[in-house]
Amino acid sequence: MKKLWFVSMVIMLLFSNVSIASADSPKIMEIKAMVGVPRPYTGPANPIRDIAGGGLPWVIRFADGELRANGKLELRVRGLVLDPNDPDVIASGRAGINPSATFKAVVSCLSKDEAGNPTTVNVSTDAFPATPTGNAKIQTRVSLPQPCIAPIIFVTSPTGSWFAATGF
């Protein structure tokens, strides 16, 4: 009986240590919506946090995910495509499609530099696959600056122009 009790206690301790050790860090942002690039933000004329918009307007049907304090980023997008109602997109023959085989994600934070001055820090992920219908999923970890104030998550082209950003 003592042996069974001892084994039970060891198993409980092991499992409780595993759950404590593997617990995720605090969630700093929950993503429930994103907005595609509207016409005024296309191209380099009106960048957000030093990130230029894609060259044509984009729309997004659905987005969800989260960012944790340890830099863990999970993001799922559906229907991130060129705006099917934009005249320039229609004229290009690419209305309602995603012409990019890969997307990246950028986490943008307001932070401070080594001298303590305010700065914007943009941290990019590696490229991840995207479908022609604009569906993609990413699970990765980025190195967030400390502090990371007012984070914005962008879905970008492989070269860094944004197609969608957190917001609605």
C-alpha cells in the first residue's frame, strides 16, 4: 500500500511539474479581426509603423490568433485576397485572388532604444505558405522588444508590404 501511495505521489508531482513548466506565458493580444489594405494605404505614401501597404487594395474574410509575452504567435487567416470590387484590381485580372504563394507576419511594437528614446520595432517571421484563395496559418515565435507597447500584427508580402493588419 505504501508503495502504491509513493508511486501515485511521484506521478502527481511529475505531471504537476510538467504542466507548470509547459504553461504558456501571458497572452498580450488576442486577434479576432484584421482589415485588408484600403485604397489610401496602398503603396509607400501612407505607411503604418514604417510598413508600406501592398500595391493594390486587399480584403480579408476572417482572422484569429494570439500573441503571447514570450513571442509565441499563432495566426490563421482566411480569404486574404485582392479586393474584388476595386477597379484597378479588376483591370489587372486578379480580383478576388491571392497572387502571393507565401505570406509573412510582422509584429510591430512601440518600444525604446538603448538610450531610452521611443522607437518602433518591427519583428518579421519567416515566410509561410498561402493558398490562392488567401488561406494561411502560422505558428512561430518571435523575439519581442521589451517593452512591447501597443502591438500591431501585420500579414505581409515576402518583401514586407502589408496586406492585412489587426483592426476592423
